[in-house]
Amino acid sequence: MVSHVAKALVFLVALVQIGIAVIEIFFWEVPFVHSRLGFSADEAHKVAPIVANAGLYNSFLAAGLIWGLFAGAKGFHIKTFFLICVIVAGVFGAVTLKPTTLILQTAPGGLALLAVWISRHAAEPRAATGRGRTMGTSAAVVFLGAILTTSASGEDVSPPPILQWFEGKYETMIRRTPDAFLAGYGAVWIPPPGRAGREGDGGFSVGYDPYDRFDLGRNGHRTKYGTEEGIKQFAAMLHRAGIDLHIDFIINHNGTRHGGEPDFVKAGDYPGFVVTLPHDVDGDFHNGFLNADDDPLNGRLFGAVDIAHDKNHLFIRSPVPGFANNIPAGTTRAFGRLADQPDANNRRFYPDRDSQPILLFDPKTGQGGIQVFPFNTDDPMAGDPVEENAMGYLMRNARWLVQDIGADGFRIDATKHVPLFALEFFDRAIYRSSPRRLLDGSQKQVFCYCEPKGVDRQQIITYVRKDINPSDAGRIGGNRDTLDFNLFFRMVDHLSSNGLANDWRTINAASVDVDDDGLRNGSAGVKFVSSHDDFGPALDNVAHAYVLMLPGNAIVYFNAGEHGQDDFPKAGRGDALGGSFGDRIVKLVGIRNSHGRGNYKERLLTKELLAFEREGSAVVLLNNRRDSGFDEVTVATSFAPGTPLIELTGNASDAQIDANDKVPELVVVNSDRTINVRVPRNNAPGGQAHNSGYLIYGLAAPQAPAGIELTGVDRVEPAETPTAQTNGAARLSPLHVIKGDSFEVKIKTVEVNLVGNHRDLFADGDNALLSIDDGRDVTGDGRVDFRKPGSVTYGFERFRDKSSPRIGTGGINGPRGDGEFVQTIDATKLENGVHFLEVRAFRHRTDGGPAIYSSFKKVLLVERP
């Protein structure tokens, strides 16, 4: 309600500015107008050009306010700036022209600004921006802070990273979802789930040579990774943990069998496709003699048959008995199969056309009135077969994977070889397809990212499409990004084993992030250090520190190795979930989540050294030298003089990385807002490479040495002990078993002394919040307290039984609490099974900077009768 009032007032102020502009530009010399300001006709004529110019400026104010209304999260600062301009202009006009301008401009502008500010804080709780920011904050701080420190408000956000989790069985991944939760990942990307492989049995293929996209496996006839039921259970488990499921989608090609193999053709070739027809020898595909190296859009990639997305052969492609235009069925069994046989069960692969459709307009084709029907997951057999071409089949498969299987996003394979119009049809297929609703009532949008490997930087950005307009839901838009291959290849070349070749200046200029809007703000490009296709740079630890602390989306690649280790997929980071290979990546993921806010500010750039700040949050220091020792530099920051910054990664206290104890674990900001730091190089004194020449100095967060304390736990199922051989399968998370009707959650924060003796009052904290699963009402008041998507408090609840922050509403010098937070949870409201508990304790902030918090987590196993 408050937000609607704020929008209405801002729009009213914009209308007033438009009215003033129209009058000053077009009607100034009308006697009724100029006479009210005391100008004669001659005087009005003389100053008309000046007044018209002033009217043009009023139109700019109106344009800025309207921009702010449609600018989403960034609109708060845009509206604040332009409303302040209106207020100041009104005051100036009252002094120099007529006092009534206070009524016409200043008063409405002031009311609108107040409403905008209240709306912002109603939506975003104080825990996320600093509990000490009270209503007593001076107007000067509010106004000037909005204008001068917009960049410190944390507009550039690093979402929790994506875990590329390959070569794991679904049942193992379900069991290890607690490890992904504890590590802090926000999404999991898995290989193509459909049946694949040369013989079509899916027993050995990773999935990039699709055979049957709708066959995800069943008991007695699994794919490499499991069954359809298994992947559904995995999706449900991830969703409960607040983690999205991303599926690798093969839009370019099928497997390597083709129309020149008679046995394959007679057996029905690829389900849903035809490799040859009487009137088209290549059927749904391009000419089999073309090679992708010579013809990227039409040729075969690694021998796989290339789909011709523009062909229009219409069939019932998931055939059902009784339809005249079913796709040609196989007649002679081969390779243990017979494809494209009419089957009544295929109805479940079609939407239910008796349900209520949504109506859409596609701006890419100009087509309107597009009816999109949902899949009926309550009655799958209510699906209605329709004729479609090969592109339609792919679109239906994508939407089915979202609505029936539980996908939240897609990595789109080999997009370099796919025409852009096919990607636009893919956007149409997944637009508004998710059945999931966010806590604020909005529909979750499916996210996808393309693989344009080998495409130059100017072309890579063409794969980005982000034009969904929530206020115009009937207009199809895209939520499509691209893997940042340009940055990846520059890191491979310049974070290499040859220290002389390494150059941060080349790397830092490489990302496509700046190509969409000129800003390094994470708005384009999904960053990664290695993948199933490619090993990463030699200095992979440094590369991960760089990528994970940049704004925007980032990926960590993990190969679970449950099927052994082959040349493909490549080996990944064994420590992506912790385990026998250490926890270096898990630490970086945690730092990204707690300190990955604030605008990107480059602080130092040389051939060997890069320093950047996530403004108001943390300073990242990176070294590419391959010898031992350290480099001493002075780096500018935005932090106030005297602010203590603690080294967060542990590298400053690591005896291998800092063998001579020269790197400080704590730095204090100098009077000129700089810090003096020593950045370690990538070899130990004896010459052994540790590849960890990086540091992250950030604001300290609250401490709770005992973590989450649970009362009412029946027993604890211990974590499994991984070995190098079982690292991909061993569950690292202990499970706290709840058998009773209730249990108690408690956390006790302490006074913070950094490195033993440096008192940091602000780190004592001013609030703590708790969450179970992906946002549940666990305090019994009928709703989840914080529901703003993307906020660090999304899905969290206030502690009701006891909330006694060490820093209360009176601020640093006000009454203090004992740091204890307690909540009793009604376990009867939780289903039997695994649940995910998190408590976030927030640093006290009075400077308007990004939220800084400590995260404490437990995994529960409810086993009630």
C-alpha cells in the first residue's frame, strides 16, 4: 500500500513538472500566464527564450521521475535525486519569483520524497541497512547521502554463485544438498537429463548427444544419472533449501546417428524427430555433409546432426493413438528399441488446452494473442497433443522441464551454432512458465545463459536479452545472459604458469559486463574459471577469488566423479563443497555472500597487482606473480578513517602463504582513507606453488562462537568422512534429528575483539534473523516477515521469544542487550524429512553502506511419528 502511494505521488510531481514545462515553452506569452508573475507583455517577450529553456529543464525533471518509476531496484535513488531537485527548485523559486512555488513544487515533492523513503524502509527491513539508522537521522544525511553516496548503497550485488555439479547421481545429490546449502550456493547446474548416447540407452553418455529429450529415466532403465522421479525429488530438495535448479539444454543438435543408417531409420530414429522424409532427405536437420567449422549455423558439431530450426514439418511429435498426423513410427526394432510408437502416456508431455491460458504478445515477431497453456501436473493425462515443428518440440520440452520437472533455469549449449531467432522462440517458451511464486507474490522468472564459445566479444553481448517488464506481463521478454568466455580465455592466458606473461590490465578489460551499459555492475556475463569442457588458468585460486568477488553471476565447477574420471567431463574443483581437498572455495563463496555487495571500485591496477573494492564492504587484493614474497602497496578505500578491516580468507594467517608473518590480519584505515597492505605472491619461500596470492579485507560481522544452539534434538547423525575417492559422494553435513513437537533455536553473539585486542563495537551487531527452508512462517504470526526478493533478509523471520541485540535502537551509545536471540519452533508444522535452518546476525551500520552479516546454519532431519 505504501509503495502505491509513493508511486502515485511521484507521478503527480512528474505531471506538475510536465505542466510547468508545457506552459513555459508554449504558453508563456499568453497574458494570463506571464501577468501572474508580474511580467508585462514586452518583458515576457524579451525573456521568453530564457523561460522556454527553463521549461526544458522542468521536462528533464519529469523524465527523470518517470525513469525512476520504471527503473526497478535502482529507481529509489533516481527518484530521490530528482525529487530533491524539484524541492530545491521550489525553494529557489519561492525566494526569487513567488512564494506559491512552495505549494506547487516543494510541498508535493517533499511528500513524495517522504513516501518514497518510507516505502523503501517498509520493504527493506533495518537489519539489511543498519538498525541504527533511526527516524532521528538528520535530513541532511538523508538528502546528501542519497545524492552523493548512491554507489555505497549496494546496487551492485553478487547473487549466491551457481554450482556446476556434474557426474553425480541424483540420489547422491539429494543426500548432499545439505552440503550445497551449507556452502552457500544459490543454484545448481546439472548436465542434460534426457536419454542420450549413440545407441540411445543413456548408459554412458554425459548427455550432449541427445536421443530422447522426454525420457529422463525410469526404474530398470535409468539414464547415466538416474530417473525422472529422481530429478524431480532433487529439484524439490533444492527448492526447499532455497537453491534453484539449472538444466543444460541442447537446442542445436541431436546425436551422431543420421538418415544414412537404414537400421536407425527403420527403428524410428530420434523420438520426436525425423532424420529423413520422402520430400526432404534431411528431415528436421541440415545437410549432413556440412561441418560446423565451415558452416557454424548449419554444420555438424562433433558429428552430431544439426537441427534446422526454420523447417516446418508438422507432426504430433510425442505420438498418441488415434491421431492422423502422428510422427512416422519405427517399424523394425534395432539397438534394443523401437521409437515413436503411439502411446497414450505421451499425453503427459503436452499442456492441457482445457485449462486457462495466458495471452502474450511477441515483440520479436509482432505476433499477438498467443495462447500459452500450462501443463496439468495434477492430472498429467489431461494433456492435448498438437501438431508442431522441430522448434515447437524443443519449446515444449523446455516448458515441460520447468513446469513438470522443476527447472528454474537453463544453460543453453552451443549457442554459437544456433540462429538468434531460435533463442527468441526459446525465450517465448520459458516466459512466465515457472509455477513458483516468490514471497511477495510475484512470479519467479526462468533464468538462462548461453554458451557462445569461440565468439568474439562484440558478438557475445548479442546473446544477452534482459527486457522483461513486470508492469507489462503480456509482452514476452527475455531473462537471458551469456557465459563470459572473453574473460575466461583472458584469465587462462594471463593467470598462467608463466608469471612474466601475466597481466591484470588485460584481464580486467576483458569482461563483457561493461558492454551492455558501460558499467562493471554485473548486469551482463556469467563468469566462470573452469568447466566440463575446459581446464582453467594455472592460478585458479586467484581466478576464483577474482570472479567470486566481482558483481554479477558466477559459477564454480564441481565434478563429483561418481562414474570415474575421464577426459570428458574435465575434473573440477574438489573443494567446491569442502571435503578432503579443503575448503578454500567454500570460504570464498561465504565471503561473496556476506560481503559481495557495494559498487565495484577499481583501486589499483598494474601488470602484477589488482585491487578493487566492493564499496563500503570489502577490499579485494590479487597478485599474479609466480615467485615468493609479497608486494607492499597503499590502496584507497571508501571507509572512514580508523575503520578496522579484517582479512577474511585466512590467507594472512596461513603459514604456507605468509611464511614470514609479514601480511597483517588486520588493517586500520588511515586518515586519508587508505590502507597499507602486503599482498602475497603465489609461491612459498621454498618454491612450492600455493597459487593463493589474494587477500580480502572486509568489515567484521557479529561473532557467535557456539553458533546455532538447538534444544530438543533427539540425536545427531554425524557427517561422513570423505576420502579422495569418495569426496564427491560423502555427505559432510551432520543432521540434527527432531522427533518431538517443538525445538528451540538460540544464538548468542559476543563482544567483538579483532585479532585479540582491537575492539570493534559496530561488529557487536544490532539484529539477528532466522529462516527455515526457502522462507516459512516459523514464528506463528501467519506470514513471513521479510519478503523482498534479492534482499539479504528475504525469507527471514524476527526472533519473537527473545531478541536482545548488543546494539539497540539507541545506537552505539544507547542501552545494550546481552546478544541473545531465542525462538521456539513448532515442529508439527514441518514435514518429515530434511529442513534447512539459517540465522543471520547483522553488523551495525550508520553510514548507509551495504548489509554485512555472519551466517550460521544447521541441517535438520524431522522424524516425527
